[in-house]
Amino acid sequence: MSVVASPPPDEIAPAAAERRARAARYARARADLAEGLRAAWLWQALAAQDVRLRYRRSMLGPLWLTLSTAVMVAAMGFLYARLFGMDAHAYIPFLSTGLIVWQFISGIVAEGCQTFLDVQSIIQQTKIPYSAHAYRSVYRNILVLAHNMIIVPAVFGILGQPVGWRVLAMLPGVAVLCVNGVWMSLLVGMASARFRDIPPIVANVLQLLFFVTPVFWKPESLGRWRTVAEYNPLFAAIDVVRAPLLDQTPAPHSWPILAGLTVGGGAVAFVLFARFRSRIAYWV
């Protein structure tokens, strides 16, 4: 009769201590996220101030955001419609909605790199939940999105295309993108605080992704390779918002891809946030 030897007590104690420490880190991370949400009044006010300060002493203020996007749509719309051999009345709404959603996503990622770097003095002097800075970054981009959304009814009105109630189906997509924006801001924010090469790397990667993602071109233009473009997670993120605006149904796999990205990315970001949260103040 064989007897299974149990591990010695001096091996059990460190393992139990490590489990308790890990559970404590997860608890503090969850508390940080919850406390950050409860401080919504703070990060909403700070985000609104960020937008105002960006355009202080200008006559149009934050409407410069809308104007610059409108100029880009007007400049690219007719040119690319001609290059792609498409009807401008069908292409310009596709382009305008795609650009607006892309600017929202890329803005969250790019500014997410500065989530903790831009508030170095606040982190080192004031006790504020780290997650509040991520919420602030995402909310700032929501304000920019709200300004840019003015372009959508203007474009549809000029082209004589009706806007129905189906556009409200974009709201769940925007909400999920905001959730992804929070974990992305935490993730790239911590990475950028630790490694200062991350922000320029992210900026260059975003520039590349803009051209390989169906933002201003349609997946159908790839022919039999269109599936490659449609399985791009960035296309899924854009599609769940753009399709309702165009009175269309998102691609069948857009929501599953985005849901998987939300759950998987959020889980990874939470684990890393719990693991390295205590080091952020030293990194910045």
C-alpha cells in the first residue's frame, strides 16, 4: 500500500501567503475601480476642463474638433469616391461615420498612453484612485465624439438621406467601446509609465492600422480576402457603431469579436493592474 507524502509545512506556508497576497491585490484593484466610478463628478469635471483648455482663447472653442473633422470628410469624400469608383452619396456617409468612430478609438488609445504621465504631480501629491485617471481619459474622448457626431446629421441632411430611429442601436456599441477604453487606458498607461518608448510606438502602430483597417475603404474591395478585413478587431469596433448610423446591420461576427476582446482584454488588464498598481507612483 503506497503512501502519498504530503508537502512539508515550510513549503505550504509561502504558497498560502502568496495566495493571500494575490487575493489582497485583486481586492484593492476592485476597490480602486469602484472608488474611481464613485468619483465620477471629479473626472467628468477634469475631462471637460481638459477640452476647454485645449482650445482656450479660440473663438470656436471645442467646435474646432468638429470643423477639422468636417474638412477632412469634405476633402477625402469626393476624392476617394472617385478613386474607388463609388457613388459619392453612398461613400461620404460611410467615410464620415468611419472617421468619427476611428478618431474616438484612436484617441482613447493614444491618450491612454498619457493616462498617468500627464498627472504625475497629482499621483504623487493626492490620493485619488488610479482608475479615475483612466475614466477621465475615456470621458474626454466621449466629449470629443459628441462634438464630432454633429457632422453625421449634417452630412445626411446635405445628401438628402433620412436618419431613422435605428441610429440609437449605436449606443450599445459606444458603451462597449468605452468599457474597452477603460482597460486599454489602464494597460497602455501603465506600460507607458514604465517604458517611455511606448507612446511613440503606439502612435506609429495606430497610423499603420488606420490604413489596413476598413475606415475609408470597404471590405468588399478586397474581393475573396474581405474576410481578413472583417475579422480585424478594429473593424468590429467600428462596425458596431457605424452600421446602425448607416441604417445597416453589423457584420455577423462583429459583436462576438468585440465581446471576446472586451472580456479577454479586460481580464488581462485587470490582472496586470492588480499586480503593478502599487508601482505606478514610482514609475511616473
